[in-house]
Amino acid sequence: MSPGGLPRQRNGVTPQMHGRYPDFNVLDEVGHWDEATRKVVLDRIEHVPEIRFFTTDEAAALGVFLDLLLAQDGEPRIPVLNMVDAKLFAGELDGFRYADMPDDRETWRRVAAGLDAAAVQHGSIEFAGASRDIRERVVEAFADGKLHGRVWDELPPSRAWKVVTRAALSAFYSHPWAWNEIGFGGPAYPRGYARLGVGQRESWEGVESAGADSTGSSAGADLPGSAGR
């Protein structure tokens, strides 16, 4: 059992089960977090919010876009679209915006329409139903700020790219599955860190494997230079 009384899972869940930290599961540390932190973190796994802000068509386009952007090609996936949708529905915005851009909620809606419009320019009916090649070409042009026509003549693509990718990455890396993938030990409060020297790590931190998708054990391994600590 983990310190928090939850069943111990040897390998933590990661997006598509890819990762460099075998045997590491940040949820084994729930017992070391305060109650408020534990509730917030576990809620991200146990209660995926329903889509309430985006329309069905917008969600279809943006879901495909986010999967491509974050390279989530299979399950398990972090529900980034749902997380972004929940914040927009609740009006939880960043508190600032570019002077030449609309409200972030409107930006997301226009991006969804703009992705469909760009796909049509490439011969597809819509972005969500486009071929992989068309999707990639549209997203590459979006990233390069080179989309044009219709929506994009009024919405600066380079600005819009920054708005949506900022929100997407914020949602992705706030999720415990992403923490497992990158070996992040989770909230340090109230336990804190004690081993701050070069090459040292806490006993509860993950150890990176040499293989990008390793499934072997690294439990108890030390980093170079940490012998004798």
C-alpha cells in the first residue's frame, strides 16, 4: 500500500505508456501531500470534466489538433481538450491578452473554425476528417504563422498559436500522468526537499532509464556522483 492508503501500482500511467522512469508512480506519494493538494491532484484523474464550452464541431477539430500537437496518438491520453474546455467554461483565463487578439474564449473558437477552413484549402471537408498528411501540413503552417484566408485574415496565426499552445501545455503538464513520464515527484509541500547537492536525489524521486520506453526496473538506483550519500 502507498502511504496514503491507496493500492500501490508498480508502474505509473503515462501518455501512451511511454516514459523513461520505470517503476515510478507519483501517486505513491499521495500520503505525503496535504489534504487540499491531494484532492486537487487526484481530481485530475478521477473526474474528467465533460465538454461544456466547445460545440461538437469545435471539439472534433480541436481534439484532433491537440492530439497531433502533443503527440498523443493512442491511449492512455491526458484529456487536455476537456481540461481546457473546463477552464474556458468557468472563465478561468490568464488575466491578460494580446492587444490585437480577442478574448481567449473567442480565440479558441476561431482557431477551431480556422483549422477547418485551412483543411478545406487542402481539399478536405474538415480538419477532423482530413488525412494525416493534411492535418500535419495545416498544423505546421499554423506553427509557422503562415495560415491565411477567411478566419486567418482577421486572427493573427502566430498570436493564436501562442494562446492555444500555452493553454495546452499548461493542462498537459499539470496532470499526474505527465509527471510520471518526466519523472517529476509531484508537490513538495509539506515534505520539502532535503538533498540539494549535485547528483543527489530524494528517495522518492524517479530515476531515468537509458531506454526511452524502458519497462525495466530502476528502483533504488542512484545517479552518478551520489554514492555514499
